Amino acid sequence: MSDTDKPSSTFEKLKGKVKEKAGSVLGDKTLATEGRLDQTKVDLERAAAAKDAEAAVTEEQAELDRRLQDNALETERLAAEQREKEAKAAVEAEQRAAESQAETEAARKEDAVKARKDQELAVAEAKAAEAARQRADAEAEAEQVETKAQAARAAADAIEDHISD
């Protein structure tokens, strides 16, 4: 029940009217004025109570508005935090992808280098085998030449012995 509906304010208003009528009937201006003042006092108290109620409603609305604004700010903060997390996760994913790509590229290059080394080794082994074959052929040929040279020396010595005899 608001202050404007209290039985005491209604009673005070009625008491003021009674005083005003009694003062008019009795010709007592003071009593009539006092009755009007009582009524005005009740009217002012009711107006003040209505203003207080209106102020309370306005204050409650302001508090609700503040809470709504706080909620909106918190929602925006949480959304920004979520966007930041997502951006960080995207950057980390990009870094992992770049690292993976770099590792793959490094492995590919390493495989290419190994294949080139293996090929160079095979060529070197083939050249070494060819060189060994050529050396063996040269040694065999040198042995044949040595054998022929010995035979030629032996023949020359035999001729020389035959001529000196």
C-alpha cells in the first residue's frame, strides 16, 4: 500500500475538510485555514510519496539499465576473448602447418642429396672398378711385355754369345 493510500493520510485529509467546514460554519477563519492547510499538507505528502515512488522506479530502471550494460560489456569481453583464442589457435595451426611443410621440404631435400650421393658413389665405384680392370689389363700387358723383353734379352744374349764365339 503506498503512502497516498494509507488510512492515516485519508483520515488527515477528511479531518482537514471537517475543520474547513466547521470553520466556515462557525465563522472561525483560523479553523477553516487550518483545515485547508491540513488538506494541502496531505496533498503535498501524497505528491511527495508519488515522487518518491517515481524516483524509486527510475532508480530501479537505472539499475536494470546498468546491469544490462554490464552484461553487454561482459558478453563483448567474452566474445573478444573467444576471438583472441580462435586467432591464436589459427596462428598456431599455421605455424604447425609451416613447420610440417618445412620438415617435409627438408626431408625431400635430404632424400635428394642422399640419392645424388648414392648415384655419385655408384659412379665412383663403377669408375674404380673400371680403373681396377684397366690396371689389371695394364699389369697383364706389362707382364707380357716383360716376358717378351726377357725373351728378347735371352735371344740377344744368345746371339751375342754366338757372335763372340
